[in-house]
Amino acid sequence: MAGIYIHIPFCKKACHYCNFHFSTSANYQNEMIDSILQELFIQKDFFENEKIETIYFGGGTPSFIETYQIERILNQIQNYFSLQDSLEITLEANPDDLKKEKIQSLKKIGINRLSIGVQSFFDEDLIYMNRSHHAKQAIQSIEDIITAGFTNYSIDFIYGFPLLSDEKWQKNIDLLTHYQVPHLSCYAMTVEAKTALNYLIEKKENSTNE
Ligand code: SF4
């Protein structure tokens, strides 16, 4: 199966646990997209006679950048690669980016699957993680993508952090069941080196040892 993954390395905020490659400054967005277009051109013979079945925009936060930039990348892929009719095009999105107009514009350029970084439906958890969205925005984004006609989408959740209880986890799952979310991805929170979370834990440990 042939697929193309495009990494969009920009985010609105730095989540405390994250060690992915990203920048919270979008200053070099144009240069970055130009480089991706160039790389696609360089790799144009990579798949030879294979047809592309999936395109995945990950990050970072692909929904953070303007839709026309995503469209530029899709046009480049179309120009230089052979695409399967039933092509799946996924875009990772954060709830606060998924305003109604944005959802419509993404749909219009061919995005047919969304992967949404909800992580929790509780504000206290989202603040703990330093996420850029609130619980209400998470619920609103799910309602809005359903209204826009998206049937293929996935929700990301995080478990295994001190604030999360069984009751809260159950409430999170109940909401997903209520909206009949078709796919759920759950990730255990891990403390990675050089992250704000690691720094905060070490700081707390040091202060309790003093
Ligand atoms: S939005 Fe995603 S990529 Fe960006 S900092 Fe948060 S977890 Fe990392």
C-alpha cells in the first residue's frame, strides 16, 4: 500500500508533554511549504508504478496553517504522483482550529478524514497538558464536523496522568459513545526528556527533597 505522510511542524501552543518536532512561530510557513513542494518533486519517482492510497497530514498541527497551503501540497501530489480513486486524505486537527468555515474549506479541497486532538473533555486536564483548546470547543468541533458531513474521523485521547480518575475517563467515553465517534486512539502520557512536563516534575521532586 502506497501512502504519503506530510509533516506540518507548526503549533499554536506547546503542549507540556510533547517532544514532536514543531515550532510555535509560523514565521517561516511559506518557506516550509515551498520546501515540502520541492521535496515532493524530488521524490516523484519514489513509488514508480504504485498508486497512492492514503495521504496523511500530521504534525505539529496541520489545521493551524491556512487551508490554501494544504491545497498547494495536494496539488503538487496530484501533479507528480498517481492517485487511487478511493484516496483517503487525513488531516490532524485541533478543536480550536475547526471553525465552521475551516471545516468547509478543508472538505472542499478533498480532506475526507479528520484526526482530532481532543485528549480530554475536562478543562482541568487540558490546562494541565497546556492544550490550546477548551472542552466546549472539543464538543463543538465534533458536532460541527458531523454537521458538515464528515463520517470518517478519529479522536485522540490521553490517559495515565495524575488528574485522570476512572469516573472522568468513563465520562469521556460516554460522550464519545453519545456522538457515535467511529474511531478512537488512546495514548498513555509519557514523560519525555526535555519537555516542560519533565521539567515540572523534576522541579517538584527537587522542592519536596529540599
Ligand atoms: S498540538 Fe500536538 S504536536 Fe503540537 S505541541 Fe501539542 S501535542 Fe505536540
